[in-house]
Amino acid sequence: MRSPLDDRRIGFLLFKLSLPAFIGMFVMTIYNVVDTIFVGHWVGPEGIGALSLVFPLQMFFVGVGQMIGLGASSIISRSIGARDLIKAHFALGNAFLETLFLSGCFLLVGVWKMDWLGLVLGTSASLFPYVKDYMGVIIWGSFVQVAPLVFGTLIRAEGNAIVPAISMVGGALLNVGLDALFVIKMHLGVKGAALATVISQIVSTIWLFSYYLFGKSFIKLKLWALRPHGDVLFEMNALGVSAFLRTLAGSFSAVMVNRMAIIYGGDLAVSAFGILNRLAQLAIMPIMALGQGLMPVLGFNYGASRPKEALRSIWLSLMASEVICGFVFFLIFFWPDPLIRMFTSEEELIKITYFASRKMFLALYLVGLAIVGSFIFQAMGKAREAFITSVSRPLLFTIPSVLLLPKFLGIQGVWLTFPISDVLSTFLTLILLLPHLKRFKEKAIKVQK
């Protein structure tokens, strides 16, 4: 059977795979935004602050899902390109096993150490009850926090972007409806928002898993592949660990930003960061969708030794990412007020958030190159470069900046941390990427001759 990735119309293939991912991620991001809107208007700034403080924990779950999903998907797409279907089946089976094992561990630790987790996240005494209500439900849904990310990424790796998009769209719409029911009608507050999230993710997980049981998947979930395979597990985690460490480092840096925001700006500054984080998700969402569309295309052509097609996929993705980032920067930087008012009607919080947005998004137009660059290294199986580009922004740039700048600039230093990190991480990605682009170009010229 011919793989859907075996298509030399690179631009068309990128569009075909990125558009469904974009639609799905857009709707999923919208329901995260709507989650905050419901909490902001029907709970108040304290509810937004709680969501902001628990956000690093949710980022941790995302990181685990990306570690397993992106690592296994790189193996699957390259294995399909190299016609090694046995290895592709083992990658799928081992991804499922690792998801089950790790999410079980998180559930046990989270239930046992919930109060401790609240303190680690940096919550203040006034926000602690809200944090505990929201976090308690999220922890009980550990498996469905991770599984949809893994299965969705793996299904895209074999060239099918429709099924994951339907999962995200369906889950998002369900979440919005449940938010209205639990938060407005039943007055469950932040706990209701968490319940809406977990229930919608359960439905998404069931839908994605059914694709492997009853759908027309190119790679099947075979019983013989549901056993640990040392080489596959090692390669999968070596490739995916960069995504995990990037998200873990991002999670840790978010904790530090929350702590500095509380110290230099109080609870309202944390609420402002929660609003701006949601806007940042909207900003980078199209780039993440583009990167997800790029990975199977680049991975297949790299595995099939097609340097011309691989190079074209890289250039098209980089150019598209910068066009998107420029447009989003123009929108968010020059017209933030109506976007902020979607989340709250508290004038003091609006004033603080507006001030922060003018600093936080100064270099937003650069982030596309850094994000797509990380996806490029993962698709090619370049674990070292993927690791460096993944963790450098939060660990080398964000955390030192957020610890140092507020000492001299106060709360303004917290917000300026973000454009500084954007500029430095983009510059580092360029340094690492240019030699690979040069080699691709040389190979493409040889093939043409």
C-alpha cells in the first residue's frame, strides 16, 4: 500500500497536513481561552490566577505527551519512508505502553503529594483553595491529559491529519458546552472548568484509540508490538526527550515567572500573566500546527533520501512561519485591549495586563523560526540539536532573565524577560540550522546532476 506521504508536491502536502492540525489546534486553543473567559467572568481574577498557577503542571503533561508522541512519530514516518513497517509497529506499541505507565505514576504521586504540588507551583495563601480545586481534578485525569497528544501525533505521522483534527474539534466543542453547564449553571467554579476539560479529553482519547481498533490506519496496534523493545524505546525517548525537556523547562520557567509576578506585582500580576499566556497560545498555535505538518513530510523525505524535497519542505515552513508571526504580532501588539477584555471586566486587571502586553510581545515576530527549527531537528532525528533548541530558551534565557531583571526594573523586568528570550533563542536556532541547510542544498545539487 502506498503511503500518503509518498507525494512530491511538497507545498500541497504541507498544506494538507498542516491545515487540519491548524483547525484542530485552533479550536482546542479556543476552548482553553474560553475556559479562562468563563472563569474570569464568573469566578473572578482569583480564578484566572489559579489557572495561571496550575498551567505549569498542565505543561508538564503536554511535555510527556510530546516526548512520547514526537519521538515515536519521527520513528514511524522515517520507517514508513524506509519501508521498515516492523519498526513502525513497535514504535506505536511502545508509545502506548509508555503512556499508560507514566500517566499511572503521575496519578499516584499527584494524589499523594497534592498540597506539596500546590506549594511548588508558587501559589499564594489567597489563591491556594482555587488552585487545589482545579488541580485535584486535573491530576485524576492524568492519562487523558497525555494520551490524546500521543495518539494524535502518531496518527499524523502516517499522513492522516483528519482524525486528530476531528478529535480536537469535538473535544473543544464539548468542553465549551460543559464549561457553560458546570461553571454558569451549576456554579462549580474552577472545579467545574477542570471537570469540563477532563471529560472532553476522555471523549477525545476514546475517539483516537478507536482509529487503531476500527479505522483504516496504515500502522496497526498489534499484540506482538505491545511489548517493550529496547532499541525502539531508547530511540523514541532520545528523540522525544528534547520536547519533554523543553516543556518541562518551560513549565519551570512559568513557575518562576509566577513567583516573580507575585513578589513584584501581587496576585493581579499573576492573573495578567494568565491572560497573556492564553494570548501567547493563540499566537504560536499556527506555528505549532505548521511544525506538526512538517514533521511527517520532512521525516519521510529524509528517510527516503530525497534531499530536494526535504529542503523544500524546510524552506516553505520557515517562510510561512515568519509570515504568520508577523501578522499575529501586528494584531496582538497594536490591538491588545479588545483581546484582554474578552477575559475580564476588572479595570485594574485590564490596566496591568495592557501594560504587560506592550513589553511581553515586543519580539513575537521572531518566534516562528525558533519553533519550526526545533521541529526540523526532531523530524531528521537530530536529537542533540533538538535538545539544545528545546531547552535553551527557558533554561538559558528565560529563567536567568526573570531572576535578574526584576531586581533592577521591578515588574517591568518580568515582562521584558520574554522578548529577550525570543531574540536569543532565534539567534541560537539559526546558528545550529544553517549548516544542515547547507548540506541539504549540496546533496540536492548532486542529485540533480
